Amino acid sequence: MDDLSCLPRATSRGLPGRVVVRLPAPSRRADPAGHGPAVAVIDLRDADLAECYPRRPAPTLRANFVASLDGAVTVNGKSAGLGGPGDKVIFDWLRTVCDALIVAAGTVRTENYDALRLSGPAREWRRAHGLPEFPLMVVVSGALDLDPGQLVFSDAPVRPLIVTHAAAPADRRAALAPVADIITVGETSVDLPAAVRELHARGATQLLCEGGPHLLGAMIAADLVDELCLTLSPRLVGGHAGRIAAGPDGPPREMALQGMLTDGDMLFLRYARSA
């Protein structure tokens, strides 16, 4: 309870002598004094990316997205207008440490994905850590509206995997079968939890999702997202661009800040499920 009567002319202004101020409850991660754990802000040039974005001992689904200061996920329909050199460094590292990269078909088309290839140093890092030279490319598609001639398929160093459902068009299955393995999970829509279990069964436990927003929204609704790596781009976009996630409503998921990196005015945040 605070005493406001000591303020100049408090009575003449109609202020009460005493008011009750209700403070928010301390975070569950706070110490007895109510202080949360400190998270250092590290310049990207000084960061050990293997420490900042590690492979986890437990199966993990990590999403990586970029957004503007006003929440836009694209500029003129593509995410490239929000990124920068630092963002590309983290983008490449997250691909280096994952077992499988999961992307929706719409994002593959819109962003014109090419083959999932890594640099020489990235491949050396993977070999040194007992990993296959390249991660697995996984495309999620209900309609199978994909071009088998797109480089993501035709130039792939590892045969990609397409995840679809039982009602997907048979002719599209036949067209894509020469360039990708196709698995079916769900009757009329893709069963994402079943897809994740299938990837785990194949030995891919460190999963990275790059979009798009509808796939991320569906993963959030299914409570599959363990980590979110969010690049905050120092731009105001306006317009009608969407958010990083779009989909059915559901209960909010509490996340805990794990790390912050900077590169100029760009901010890189990593959140994980709260304990």
C-alpha cells in the first residue's frame, strides 16, 4: 500500500490518501527476490554458435523465422526483404546442426527453394560430430502441388521426403515419386504429430522448421514447437503482411528466453519451452 498524501496538493487534486498497487507475480524462473535470470546480449561476431544454438540431447523441434518490428513476416510476399548478413549466418548454422529441415510446399514455391546443400566447413562439422554430410529435406504438402524439376528436388544431395495425406491426388504422387520419397500420415489432412514421430523413427530427432506461417501455426496448435529462433529485423513494413504463425486458436504456450545476439540493429532471440 502506497501513501500518496505526501504529494503536493494531493488532496486538492482528489487523489486518495492511500492506494493499493497490485504488482504482477514474479516469473516462475525468478529468484526469491523476484529477479529473473540474466540473459547476456552477445555480439554475433563474438558468439559461439554451437553454444548459442546447440543440438539438444532430447528430440527437439526448432522453428526459425524473421519478422519486422511491426510483426510483418514478409516484404512484397517474401521473407528475404527482412534479412541481412547476420541473419544468414544463423540461418546457415541452424541448417548445419539439424537432422531434418521441414518446410511447407507453399514456402518452397514462394521462396523458390533450391537444394539443401551446405558449405564445405559445415559438412566437415557434421562429419566430425558423427552426422550425415547433409540433413534431410522434408516438404509438407496436402495437394502435392510441387514441381519435380525445382532444384530442391532435382539437385538434392539427399533424396527429399514429402509428407502428405491419404486423399492427396494419385497423379501428383506419381509425378513426384521419381524425385522424392512420399509418406502418408492422416486421412484428409496431414497429421503433423504422426509426421514428427515418423521422422524420429528414421533417426531425425533435431528438427528445424522454416515455414511458412500456416505450418508453424499448425505445429503450435499441435504443441510440437520446442524452440523458436526469431530474428527481429529493424524495419517497419506496414501493409497487410501476416504474422510468423497463422492457424487455429489455442491456449498460449509459455516460452523462456535462452539467448540474445545482435548484429548492428538486428536482434536474434532464442526461446525454449518453459520448465
